[in-house]
Amino acid sequence: MLDEGTDSKARAAAVRWARWRLGPLGFADLITRVDTSVLRYGRLVTRYAVRTGTWAEEAYAGGANTARHSRSTPPVSLDTLDLWSASPEALAEQSSHLAACRDCHGAGQVTCPTCRGSLRASCSGCGGSGRRMSRARKSYRMVNCSECRGNGTRKCVRCTKGMVGCRPCRGSGTLRRWLKVATVEHTQVRAWPDAKALSAHKGLLEDSKRALQWPGARALASMEHPGPLPDSALEEEARSAGFLAVRSSLEPGFEPLRGKILSQTLDVFEAPSATVCFEFAGRPGFIHLLGRDLQPTKARDASAFHRRVGALMGVAMAGFFALPFLVSAFIGRHAFYEDPDRSGLAMLAILGFWPGTWWWAATGLRRRRAGGATSPARWHDRIGIGLTGLCALVLAGCFLFIRPSASELVRLTAAGQLREAELHADLLEAEGESSPEYIEARNAFVLARIQGMDNRDAVALVRHYTGSGKGTGPLDAERVKLREAWARSAMERGEEDPVEAELAALSSERALPSVMDALRATLEDLRIAKGKAALEKGDLAEAIQVLSRIRARTLASERPEPLLTRAHLLQEHACPARDVRCRASALHDAVAIDTGETARAALASFRGAELTRMERAMTHAGGLGASLRELRSADEDARVLLSVLGSDAEVTAARAALLERREALLRNRFALNEPVEVAQVLLGPSGLEMQRSDVFRVVDAPTGTITYLFVGQGTTRGLYVTTPEHGQQGLSPMALQEAVKRFTGQEFSAKDLVRSGKGVAHVPVRLGRHAALLGWQGDTLVEAQIGRVEP
């Protein structure tokens, strides 16, 4: 079946096979050997059946049993029984026997699954909890379950004495068992000598007639036999094809006594075959071909192609991530290189790297042979390295020779192309260029660029190009003019902050003092005018704020001190009569500014009036509460005066006298049955917290107590002491004695704090001149009421 062109046909078929797998160009040069032969092969189609047996069972309801065997021993053993010895119906009849039920062990009854033999089942009404929600009159509260009376269990109604009938045997205790046999038919197709080398033969590994009609092979023999195919029935073609040697591997495998071969069909074929060997990517490989057209089969070694695909994918991914890096390396140097005229050629060179390196890697893999040798180069092998080298040279030229120049800066400035000129100037400035040609060109460019620009943008541009300090005299002068113009425009709008910012900038830039003094004088005059306008309108706070911002008072056309003094004196007259802090602060500030005697006389008059008021408070002839109020008010004013005026001997002495007078009034007095002012002074400014108009809570009460003061007509009438956990925790006698001692100066007698009794009771006792009630719950003290305590 072989002809003279089989070798060339095999090579052509291998090249086509490589092309469809993205093989390299010139794959024919990589082929090292072609082995051709006539291959005899065949297939064995086996149809067989397998029987499986399982024991089936049902409840025995009495009557005759066909096997009439005992209830314990089955008539046959499933492990040694030949399932093909009889029909499934006969085997079922032969194996039928009686057996005891496994669930109830022949008793016919099992333990009740509901109560588990306890005769008590979980209540379905409450779920076993004994409690359920009551909806009577929409009360929605938990009550005892009415079905189980709160026990959670009820008498089981499904069993009798804890037992129920067995379900599998229906209470008989006996099952009838028989053998149930199932038959499944299978078809197995096996080929020899190698299934992968025969995969090109269509239909060979299927139970199909297409295998006999395939035009690539010639059918030598075909035989079919019911049951196993006997060796005596084999023809010479089957024997010569080696069927006898491989028959055992082609037969189906099944368990003895379970499987049976129904029929076997043997087909023997003959077809041309070829094995094409090649070396690629440093590794040997082969492809097996079969048939008249030498079609590729699955018997092949294509690992070299997989290696090539992996390497090329790696190169492609590396190029994908390297492209952005190279682009940023060129463009990210400066905005100068982002211009399309300069970046276009570099981008084209960078994009050429990707296919160039990919082609270069593919060429290296194609030429590589096993053992480190290389195959001869072809014309297309130079494309990859040529494209990569050309792109590298172009990109290196872009890095080295694309540079800005002073001459180009002059040309662009003269042509009015200021945007392009700015790129040149910015890059040259960043590189520290200091040649006279560049300095002249830069100054000309900056002066041309700022024409028509916004003042702030122009200042930023000039500041950017004056950082080097080389030849920046014209630019510095222009920047001073820009800042001066911006400051004067801000003063025309009445804005001060921009002017201060420009003065600070001019100072840091070391501008001429004459320029800064002129701007400062104009700014201070503006503030003088604003202060006068605010005084005329009566806006004293605004006038003081504006006039206080004047820094260079000698440069202003008018001194600001008289105006500030007048504003503070007017502010003192505008303060409320009893706002001591406001009046004292205004007079103090006026004295600090005024160099004359007007403010000092006003402060002395105010101070004398306050000292006189303090003396009147010490000799107040009213009641105790009114005297304490006057003393407290005078003391607060004295503290304010000292905080504003600083150390003052007369005010300090007056305050000390006030404190002595207050101590004399409070000597031997306690908070109960006294004016409220006494309790407020004794307990401190934050010692009482108002709960309502006649009840105050004592903030700093003894530990473990809560204490309230009851007030009537300005006098403390009663004291109530209890615990934070009233009704749940008793009142400590020691804590009660501490609270009573603080507010009355007396203590309960020991016998009053002891009681043996039952129930709740309020026991009246005496606490010196105060009537008291002690609240008891059994023998536990829970509260105490001293004096008049309203509910």
C-alpha cells in the first residue's frame, strides 16, 4: 500500500499539522526523520451482560411459603450463587424464605418514638414549655398552658404501655425475603495495537459501520460469533495482526458468576502509516500519521509547541508591561517631551519594540536544536533582531538628541509662539542653564509672556524663573511692579488682607524700602479712615478692631491713639451699669493706650465707686439671705476687677473683708431651717441642683445616699435621705448620720436606728429641735425625713 511519494506526503502533512498549531515558518527544515510502514490493526466489539442480586422483603401476613424453610437460614448463599444458573423468576422462587424482622427482632412491637416508652409526650399546645401567650382581653401575657396545666407534657395517645406496632413487618414479627435479580447489557469496543495511533480511523472506537467504510484503510477480515469468539474460528489475517497476543487486554472485565459475553465481533484492517520526527525549541518531538491521506493521530509529542507558546506569551506579557514604563521614562522627564512633535517618533520606536522582541524570541526558539546546536538562518530570521535594533537606535536618539536650545527659544519668542517657547525655557531653567544667551532669551520670553496675563499668574511665572538668581534683575523689577499694582487695586476695593500678603511677599523678596513704606503708609491711612467712619456710625467694636490693626503708626497721616482712646471710653459708657467686666476692660484698655489723664481719671472714678459698693455690702442691714446675696455679688465683682486690673491692694483688702463678713454670718449655722442662700454658700456654687421650684438635689451627697432639700418661702424646710435603689436596698445608718450631721449639726440616737418588726412603717423620732420620720420595711431602714418634706 506504500508508494514512492509517501515520504513527501508525510512531510507535507506534518507541515500542515504544525501550521494549524501556530508552528514556526520553515517547519519542514526542522524534520529530522520520517519512518513509513504498512500497519495492521483491528478492533474487538464485545457485547456482554452483568447480573446483580439483592434481597427484597415484605411483611409476612401468613399463608403457605413456597420455600418452606425456617425463619433463620436462607436457602441459598448470594456470594456463591451463579446468577446465570436460572432465570430471575426461578431464582426468586428458589430463594424465597421467612426471616425475623430486624427492627423488632420478631416481637412485632417497638418502643414508641413519641414518648420513648415514658407514656408522657411533649404538649403540642405550648411546645413543652408549659407556658403560652394569653390573648384574653388583648392582655398578651404569658400564662400556664390550659392543655397540660403548666407541666409541659401530656399522656401519650399513640402507644399502649409505651409500645407501638412495628411498621416494616406490620406487627407480625416475620418478613418474607427473596432474591431480586437485575440484568444490564453493555457494549465494549477495544482496538490494538495503540488506540492513540489509530484515532484518525473514523468510527474505529465506536460500534459503527463507518470503520469498515473508511477510505484510508482496507478491511482484511470481519467475523462475528455468539458468545466468546473461539480461537479456532480466527482467520489468518487476525493471527498475523497479533490478536492472540493482546486478546486478554481487549476482553471486558467482570466478576465470575455475574457477567456473561453475549457476542463478539472482530474486524482487521490494513493502512499506510508514518512517524515524522522533528527537533524544535531545543526538544525532540514526533507526530504519527495514518491512512492513505496520512492524517494526524493523537499519538504525538507536541511539548515543544507548548513550550514555544508559553515563551512567546511570556514575551508578549513582558512587552505589555514594559511599554508604559518606556513611555513614562521618555514623556515623564518633562512637559517638553510630551509635545507631539517630539514624542511621536519615540512612541513609534517604543511600539516597534513589542513585535520586534516577540519575533526575535520566536526565531531563537525555531533555530534552537537539541544539544545546544542551531539550525541555519533564513531571511525572515533577521526581521526580529533588525526591527528591535532599529527601534532601540531611534529611541536612544530621542533620549540623546531631542534637546531644547536658547536659539530656538529666541526664535519662538520672536515668532509669538509663546506656549512652545515656555516648554524650552522651563526645561532649560530646570537643568540649571546659565549662559548669557539663555539669560537674555529667558528674560525676553518672560517679559513677553506676562503681557495680558492675570496679575497672580504673571507673578507666579516670574517667581518661577527668578529662582536661580542669575541675571534676574529685570524680572525682579517687573515682579515688584506687579505686586504693587495688585496691592493698590486691593486698597481701592477696601481690602486689607491682600495688601498685607503682598507686603510680606515684598519683604521676603527684599524689595526696596521706599516701595514698601509707600504701600504701608497708604494702608494705614485707609485704616484710619475706616476707624473714623466706624466711630461716626457708633460701631465701636469695628472701630477698635480696625484701629488696632495699624502697625506703622509713624507712617500714618494721623496718630491712631486718640481715636482708640475715644472708642474705648465710648465703649465703657455703652456697657450695662452692672457689667463690671465690660466696663473695667474698656477702661483698662483706654488707659493702656492713652498717654493723657482722661482715661486714668475715668478708671479711678469707676474703681472708687466699686470700692464704695463693697463697703456698703459689708454693712448691709437686711436679713441673712439678703446680706449673703449682697456679699456674693460684691465678691464676684471684686474677683472680676482683680482679673482685669491685676494686683490691686485696696481691692484685695476689700475682698478679704467681704469673705470675713460672710464667715461671720455663717458661723455655727447649718443648711436646714435657714435661708436658701446659706445652703448655697455652705454647699458651694455647684452643690445644689434644682429639680423643681421648691426641691433641690444635693450633688455631693454622702456615698450610698440620695439627698433632697425642700424649700418654702426662701427657707430650707425639710431634708429627705434615701438610697439610689429605693425599695431594693437599705439605707446605711452611717451614711444617714453623715448626711444629717452635715445639714443639722446633730445625729440620731442609736436606739432610733434599730427596729424589729414586720411590714412597712414610718416611725416618728426627734433630732434636736427637728421632727423626723424614719421609714422602715421590716427591720431595714429605707428612708429618712427631717423637717417638712412635701410628697
